[in-house]
Amino acid sequence: MHTVIETDFNKQIRQALQNLHDFASLQKQPLTSRLAGPSRSLDQSVRLLRSEILAAIEQLNPQGSMSQRAKERRPYALLFGRYVQGMTTAELVEELAISIRQLRREQARALNAVTELLWEKLSGQLEGEIEEGALPQSMLSSSSSEAAQAEMAQLLSHAQAEDLALSDLVSGVLATLSPVAAGRNIALVNRLPAGLPLIRANRVVLRQSVMGLLSYVLQHLQSGQITVSGATLPGVTLVVTADGQFQAGIPTSASLDVSHKLIDSLGGKIEINERPRRWQAEVSLPVAEELPLLIMDDNAGLIELFRRYLAGRGYRVVEAHTAAEAIEIAGKLDLKLILLDVMMPEQDGWEILQRLKAAPETKNTPVIICSVLNEPEIAFTLGASDYLPKPVTQNDLLAKVEQWCRIPRQKAAPPPESPADTSIPPSE
């Protein structure tokens, strides 16, 4: 291997990782140009590079089931979280329970490992040391469409939904694409109205689908203006309008096809309308539902902390201080979950749990006992659905709330009837 090329390659791989979901930026990467050739277009080179990067990251994922925080799995978790899911440093530190210094050290090692894997796979092609006929068969046989499908499957396999502000996401995409648009003398206009409802989607999936849609428009609009607007109908509709000299009637591209499938995976739909000098796409997206859940705790600070933990996640937090209040609220709201503390100074949480399970309004509502007491057996015996020991981290709370509010559950089978009492009462 040549040190000069390795150093340059190392730098270019890091640049590609930073722009992994930005198709337009990847097109301008030197590494993409070097992969292009007589038998591969620039777009195909972008998809090849992304596919190989994702495959290299996946190679770091150890076989078998183990914790996300396991040391052996950490290199994969760091790179996948950072570059595929778009997690921040703070989020990774919390997710993996490591310090920032440790994160930086282990991320550097993981980047080196991925770079070495990619160098072994691509170096011969970049240096021109082998002929096209000697390239690995996987590179020659994979069409751009197949590569795009593989990337999409990889992305969706790890996608987790959250509540998103569409205006923030679109603003970020437009900022990313603005240099490309300026180079083509195309104006990007953001006319999304304020106050749109939150969208329930995976951020990376939605960003990638919007990026792919706008990249397609940029590739086929020779001059003019792209306007992004929106409206609230049964859900939220994102409208992308291209005014100017648009190459209409062009067969669908891989990027547009992937955008269609990604939006479909979110429960949305893309409808395209072509007219002379105007191309328009309407992207229908489901609105994030605010699910009501109730917290019963004498600690006002803890209730406020839980509100912050759940903020922007699609939940409406209400509070009650007595069983009567909880039952009254349940009669007005379709409560999805009750979080109950059992250590309260003026009332016994266990008695409250029994009243909640006896009342028609709340008997079918899942109750999670949240307490410093380590008594899950009592909680389950009295009808609680789950147990969450204090102190509670944000990840622990979100995991339990998501489990009971959003993941479909089958109704538990009724307990078997007790056998008839055949004992003979004692004689008087």
C-alpha cells in the first residue's frame, strides 16, 4: 500500500461519512469521482460508495445478542449511531454510558477499522492496479437500483420513530443543498407555514427521503425555482414545486424510487403531478398523535422531570394526586398509561393501585409502579403491568412508555377459573 494514498483515502472516507445521507454532497466528493469510470456513472459511484461504507460498518457488529453498551459492540454502536442514525455526541455518551474522552478515543479506533476494511475492498480499483474484469463480482453485478435497495433495507432495519418538527428538518435539508442549487442557478424557497403539527417518523429516514426527492428535482430542473410549502389536511402535506425548465417525462430514478419507498415505510405517500413548466410532488405524512398518560407522584419536581423526558415524543402528560382524581380524568381522556409512586406521605400507593384496578374507568389501563421500593412481586400481584425502579433515567422511562403506549400488544388470556371448592366444611 502507498502511504500517500492511504492518508488521502482516510481523509476522504471521513468526509463521506459526514455526508452519508447527503446525495448531492457525495457527488462532489473526490472519492466518488475516482470510483466513476466508463462503466459506472457518478450516481452509481455514490451508491456504491455508500453501500460499501454501510457494509463496512456492519462488519464491526459482533455476532450474537449482546447489550448495546457491551465493549465488543461499542465500535459498531458508535459509528452506526453517529453516521447512520445521526446521533449527537451527547446522545451517544448517554446511550453508551461512556465519557466524551472515551467516546472520542474509541470512535477514532472504529474509524480506522472501517477505513482499513474499505481500503482492502476499494484500493485496487482506486489505484488502477487491476482491470475491470478482475473486480469483485459483487461490484460488477450490483446495479444502482440493487445498491439503493440494499441501503434502504439497512436504513429501515434500525429505524426508530420519534416526533419531529418538519420545518426544522426541511430547513436543514435546504441548507445542505443550497450550494448545489446556487451552482445551477436555481433558487430554493422555504414557504412552510409556522405551527405545523409534529410528524411521527424516523429522522434519518424522513431526511433521506426529502433529500432524495429534492436531489432528483435539482438534477432535472435546468433553471428556475424550487419552492417547499405545506398544509395541514388529515395529516401534514409537504409540497415541493419546481417552476422553470423541467425535464418532464423522464423515467423514475433510483433516488426517487427510494424516496417513494421510504415515505411509504413512514405511513405516507408521494403523488407527482407534471405540467408544462411546473413539476410538483405532494408528500403526505401522518401527524404524531399525542397520547395521554397520567403520573401520580407527590414529588412535583419528578413530574416536571418526566415532562421534560417525554417532551417532543408525542405524549400529553397529566397528573393526579388521588385515586378519585385519576378515575375522573380517565373518564374524560383515553389514558394509555398510568405511572404510580407507592411511597407517598398521605396515602398508600398500593391502595390506590387496587382502586384503579377495581374502577371500570381504569381497570384496563396499564399501570407502571415507579418506586424506590424493590417490590415488583407485590406490584404484579395487585395488578400492575410493569415495574420501574427509581432513580429513573430518560432512556429507561422512554423504553417503558413506548412499550406500553405504542407497541401493539395482544390481550392477556384470562386466568383459568379456580377449581370448585369440594372441601367439606367442618361440623359445628
